[in-house]
Amino acid sequence: MALRTRQTNREQSEATPERRGHPLLWLLVLVALLVIGWSVYNQIAAHATPAKTSPADSTTPASRP
């Protein structure tokens, strides 16, 4: 009887594969993380760099005395 139970359990474990997440779901999670990371990076980079000023504005002939 015990031998028959072992064989039945082995057959059941081979018949039911392990459940894994759907690959498309993991791809969607990866893309979402990349988008969030990119937006955070852009927000930090926008605050870290000063606004560019044009040096040509201060040397125009109209501003000279």
C-alpha cells in the first residue's frame, strides 16, 4: 500500500508543473520600474543643474553705453 502511495504522489507531482508568473507580467513589471526610475532621474537632474544663461545677451551692442 505504501509503495502505491509513493508512485501516486510522484505521478501527481510530475503532472502538475510549478506555478510561475506569466512572462508578460514580469516584462510589464520591469517596464514599469524602468519608467519610474527614468522619471525620478529626470526630476533629480532637472533640480541639480542650473538654468543655462546665454552669454550673448550681455554683450549685445544695445546694452553697451
